[in-house]
Amino acid sequence: MAARDALTVPATGLVRSGNKSEICLVTDGAVDPPRGIGKRLEAQVGIDEGLRVEPKNDTLTGRALVIVRGAGVLRAGDPVIAVPAKQAD
């Protein structure tokens, strides 16, 4: 089987409810500090490696700010401030 590139996000950024999966994003953001409005975007789940998942949605790009903490309580339209994740050494 050939390897393929896939966009993956932390599994905590995906909210699952029944058969529905949504990814939570920061939209309409200012740059410094990155802040904006919380949005839920429906997504199918492709590869699921436990800690990271592949959300399949045609509008999702690799530059999206994914909400990975508190995503389960986020309501669409909530104001959010993005805090960069710590990079692994």
C-alpha cells in the first residue's frame, strides 16, 4: 500500500456526537494575538491514530487554527483566543 500525505489534527480538536463529527476552528481572526470566533465544521474522520486524526472536509486547510482544548463546550460564535501549542523538541 502506498503512503499518502494527510492533514491531521490533535484528536482533542474533534468533537463526536453520535454519528456526527465536528472540528472546532478559530475564524475571522486578528493576527496578534490570534483571536476570532469559534466555528464548528462538520467533518468525516479518515485515519484515526488515537492522538491524531484525519478530518476530511473540502474547506479545511493546513493553515486553520484548530481548537484543541475546550472544543467540547464551544458554541458556534463564541469569541476565542488562540494560544500556540508547545512544539515538540
